[in-house]
Amino acid sequence: MINLNKYELQFPISPIPITSVSVLLTEDCNLRCTYCFEKHNKNKMSQQVGERMIDFLFENAQKGNVDYISLTMFGGEPMLASEMLEYLTKYAWQQGEKFNKGVQVIIITNGTILTDQMKNFLSYAIKVGKPIQIQISVDGPPEVHDRTRVTIDKKGSFHMIEKNLVKYKEIYGELSNRFINLHGVLSKDNIQYLYESYKFFKEETRFENLWFLPVTEEEWTDEHVQIYFDGMKKIYNDVISDCKNQNSLAPLEKYAPLNRTLTENWGDAPCGAGKNYATITANGEIYPCHHIYFNDPEKETLIGDIWTGVSESKRRIYSEYQGDDLSCGSTCEHKNCYRCIAVNLISNGSILSQTKGGYCRMMKIDKLFQDMARKEMERMGLLMGSKNNLMTKEEAGFDCGEVYRDYAECHIVDIQRLNGNSHTIPLEKPNLSYQENKTETQVRDLVYNGKSEIILQEWEDEGKHYCRTRNENGEINVREIINFNGLQESQKKEKEKCNAGQCGCSIKKEENIQLEEQIEILSDAMALMIRKLDVIQNMLIELNRGK
Amino acid sequence: MKERYVIHVTKKCNCNCLYCYEKDKMSTYTWEEVKELIDGIVKYNKSFGVEFLGGEPAMAFHLIQQSYEYLESMNDIFVSDYVITTNSTILTEEMLDFLKTNKKVYWSASLDGTKYMNQLRVFKEPSNNGAPQNTYDVVVDNLKKLLYNIDIDRIHVHMTTHPYNVAFIDRGVGHLYSLGIRHIGIGTVESTIKIGREYAEDFISQLDIVSKKIINGTYQNLKIDLFEWIKPKEDKRSYLFNSEGKLIGESYGRVENDIVSNSNYKTVLGTSPLQNMIYEIREYVHLRHKENLNEKRIR
């Protein structure tokens, strides 16, 4: 017999335990949403499987010294198994006391089913101080929602949800905005209604926690990206103005993806699938996540079951990979976007092969608005002393108009980058005056990213110079011209200032940035101290008066 | 034991496998360089096997053809077989014709089992969605073409195993078997991904399952390289560099008086930090298969 003990173990003896799961109570569903990747089997999790699953998770939590377990009640439509959902939640609470661990329960529902039994149970959970988190999938107002979220007979489902939204509000009362969120899925069919849907949720349904995330596997075109940008910009403006009116970060916190503004570190890998997170099927099998499970009829990604546990060898690629191992990982400034290893596996044959293209650009738009929001919050004094990687306009591929000026580079800057005919370019400011180039001999060109572009038009606006150019591929771009041949005296000075790192643009020298950040942190701290001193002084005055 | 010479024909490759050990991904070779190596080989040795390696050798297929024709034209030289070690993503009509005509040429495709197991083998150029694609689909298409056109015994698949697919070896073998492959080589990633005891345990237990399935007839007529034959421990892999420091060829150090000891090429002995462990587990698997066979005979 071979003795392998002389060889070193390579991986941790106690690998990260699975304590957070999505539970496929049933794969059955009463809807057939157009973008759904599920198979709708009519299976149901039994009491025996459910109990064992919960014990398995608590045992893992105990072994790994994790404080709580997390059950995301998923399906299919989990409300089709609402009695089991209630039973298992109560069982988890009971076992939680035994194991001295917490329990987090989240229900992901299409919102069409809310039985009296469930209403009573949700009220009961609130009464005993263990409110259940609810995520309802609604894509927008009725006409938008009904395009994608349809019943088996292909009929719209909004009318089925409408009355339930009211019921949820009744059940949760003041807790609604803490424990309920609405999740809209953006697909090609509805992305043009992003802002409209956002407004609808906020103003008509009056839910505050909102999410809109683009479907990752959709083939997003430049046009969709532009539409997403336009929608996000409007939402951004609303959210920021809410923050200003309320002098609070709360509005930002409540909208995903803008809420990522408030988190410095999103961890390394894009998600915990196969690490601390997994999916448990109705018959007790364990898969890295539901998205992978539903696309794996051969069961190749099965990593274990709730009776015998997880095969470390089989989940190794998930437990060991790091964010930087993804094909876009090490170079992208925005590597903490919503990347999805399941989509990578399904579309590209490897969890590490990152789909980029349109989706990636959408994620960069998110990052751009997150950066802007961060800056805005810092300016308002709601966030202080933070350091994060702000993206340049070039990286984002987009300009956001005035709000973004702070980040403008001091050379040539993309104002609007679009493929297509010049007449399709929606200019930020429609009333620009410009002069056409008159003859070929007068045509000037500029070099952008090492490639020459012909200037078609030039104009001025508020003292700034803009031009419309055509590159070798025939693409039309609008650019701001700051420093190339023919600079005016004042612009030359600006350029010198820029080179010396004194202009406030994002191409400042590294050491200047660091220095400025330190100064900023110190002055923030000073400001805070002064405010505190004021408070102390006032208290002393009050005390003296009291005497 | 007969010597095998490895002839490098290009260092360029259209893939970017995550465990690739190759540092030089640029060099190309002229016919003069290859011919000089061949002339050096035949000066001392008259009977041997040849392996074409890259980079991706299919990207310099003309050099393979030229080498083959040159060697076959020598009356006093016997080359037992020519193996093209390829990622199998490139297969032109011209290549297929060459393989159809020349029966001593073998195709050794790198494919790590199922598509899921092959996750670390990806193309260099990303596809339209910006992601490097798994090579599996293209390789399987090409294997199907080859299986249709040439003798099944001349098509080998080499599965590289590493800590992220070793637990699936049996599944991978079964899958390749179902595709019609009957010759499978099982390799181990040596320097670019760390391996340890867990890998060794999985390697042994998975190949024991495969061994039993061959014996019980599940995988009839399947040949797994290390069940049949184990590379001798005495093999001394020598790398031959020309005066410019460019890697030209390799030998296994099985004959004493040949190009390695006599030529102007600089010779470097290949070592791998894990070679003892890898040898030990391979030898164990090899012997275990023999035991399984004996047990069956006794019963």
C-alpha cells in the first residue's frame, strides 16, 4: 500500500463551511418569465430533507465558528410550498436555539401568491421579533411587467401581484422598507423603461428598497448600453437629490446598484457560490448555485448532499478561485461588479472566463455613478476620509455632463461615445453653436489614444472647446479639446498646471494624489474635532448656566 | 528502450491555457533549424520515434510535413512513429489529407475530459463577448472528423489533471470513451499549479475506478497509457538549445551515444520538483491495475 502521508496537504484542513444556501423548496412555478433559466419540475422538498438540511447547516456553522445560517427560500416559486416554508423556518428557529446560532430567512417570490396561512405566518414572525426578509420580483408598471413576467398561458401577471403588494405593506407596516425589497430584472424587452419603472415603484407602490439589475446573459448592444446609461443617470439624479433633501445616505443605501457606493470592499470573488454559499435541491443535493444547477442536466457540478456532506475535491475550483483569476480580474479597475461565474460557465465553458461586452460596459456605468455618488456624499460631508478607485471617463466610456467635470482629464476627453451616424448623437446641450469646416484644406485632425481622427466640427460652449470627430473606423465621437496644437495662452497655462498636478483633474501625479488625500483626511478630521469642540464648549456653557 | 526525439516546430500558440508552463510563446523555427536537428539526430541514431511539439505544432504544419518527408526519404533510418502533440483546435483539410495518407503519424490531442473538466484550457483570442472560450467544442468537432477519417488507434487524447479536475477523472474517461476515443493518456500538471496529498489521493482512487471499469468490460478496448506502460524512472529528459539559446529539441536520454552527448547543442537536464511524487503515484496506479487484473484472473 502506498503511504501518501509524507506528502504535504495542500489545502486547508477546515475549508470554508457552507452556511448560506438557496433552498429549492419546489422547482415548480406558476409563471413562465421570458428570461427564466429554470426547468419547472413539479418536485417538492420533504420535511425529512428540509430538517436534515437545516441540521447540516448548523453543524457546518458550528464547525466553522459562524454565528448564523442563512436560508434563501427559492424555487421555482417558494410560495407554492408555503406550508413547508413555514414549517422549516420554525424548525430552523428551534434548532438555532439549540445550536445557539442565528437564522436569517429570505423569501424570493414572484409576488403572485400570498395565502392566508402565509400572511399569518409572516405576521407571527414579526410578532416574535424574527421578521422575514421578502424580495418580490416585479419588473415595472403593468405594461412593462406584463411583457416579461407572464403566466403559463402567456398572460400578464401584474394584476396578481398588485393586491399582494398592498397586503405585504399591511403585514409589515413600518417595517416594510427594512424587510421588503422589489427586484426588477432588466432585459432587452424592458430596459428602455428603467427610469419609468423606478419612478413607478417609488411613487405608486411606495416601496423604497429597489433593485434593478440587467440580465447577465443577454447580448447587450451599444444601443442598450446607452439606454441603460440614460436611465441610470435619471435615477442617479433623483437619488442624489433625495440624499440632499434628507441630508442622509439612506436613499443611496436603498437603491441597488448605487448602494455599492457605501461599501469600500466587496471581497475578492464576485460571489460566494461553492465557497460559503450553495444551493440545496428538493431532494437534498448540493450544487454551487441554483443558476449552475438549472443548467447542468448531467449533474456534473453536484458537489455533495446533505447526508454525506460536501466533496472538497469536487468543489475545489469554487472554494479556491480568487477574483483575480477571472479573465478580466487583475487589470480592471471595476473588478467588484456583479460578475457571475454561472453565466461564465454556461456561456464560455469556464467559471473564470468573464463575459465582457455590453454587460461589462453597463457595470462600468454603475461604477461611474457609484464614484460620482461617493464624491457627492463626501462633498455633503456624509462620507469622510474614504479612498476608492475612481474611474476616468475613458474607462467608463461615458460622460455624465456637468456633475462629472471634476474627473475631466486635461487633454482630449470623450464627451459622448457612440457608434452610428452623427445625427443620432444626442448632445448634452442642444443649443451649441458650431462652425462647419469649410474645405478639405482646413480640416484639422487630432490624435486620440494613438490614432488620428478628423475633426468634422468645432464649437465653443461656456468657454470650453468641443469638436466632433471621425476616426479611421468611421465612428463619430464628440470630444472636448483642451491641449493640442493651437492652444490659447490661458489653455497653455492650464496645461502647465495640469502637468504640475495642480489642476484638480484625474491625471494628477500619484504622489500629489496621495498627499491631497492625506490633507483631505486630516482636514476632515480637524473639521470633526472642531465640531466636537463646539459641542463640548456648548455643554460647558450649559453646565455653567446650570450652576 | 527506444529513444524518442521531440522536435519543436513553433512556440506560437492560439490557446492560453491557465496552467501552461511555456515561457517562450513567440519563437518560430526555420526549416534550416529543424533540418540541422534532424541531421544531428540521424548521425548517431538510426531507429527512434519522433514527437512534434510547440507551442501549437499545427501552426507550423509545413515543418511537420517537411520533417516527415525528409526522414522517410532516408533509407537507413527507421522512425517507428511520428506523434503530433496538439491542442487539436486546428485541423485543416490539408492536415487531414496528410494524416489519412501517412499511417505512421499519430494525433495526440490535449483535452482534459468533459467540457467542465477542460475549464482551464481556453483560446487566447476572446470571442465576441470578450471572454476566452473553453476549447472543448472545437476539439471535439475535430476529433469527430479524425475518427471518421483515420484509424482509431492513431488518435490519442491526453488529459492533464490538476487539483480542480482530478476528482472527475473517471467521468472524463467515460466521456471520452463515449466519444469513441480508445487511447487516453493521463498527465499531471507539474510546475504551474501546486499539487499535494489531496491530489495524489484523488488520482489514485479515480484511476482505480477506471481500472475496474476496464476489467469489468464497461470500457472495452480502452487503453490508458499508465495502465499499459510506465515511463522509466531512469529517463533523463534533456533539452537541446542552439547557440542562440533557443530550445530546438528534446530527448529522453535512453541511448548513450547520440545527439545529446555529441552535438554542439547545449544540453540541459529537465527536473520537476514533484517528479518523485508524480512517479510514485503513477507507478502505484500502474501496479494496482496489474493487481486488479490478477484478482479478476483468480476469481
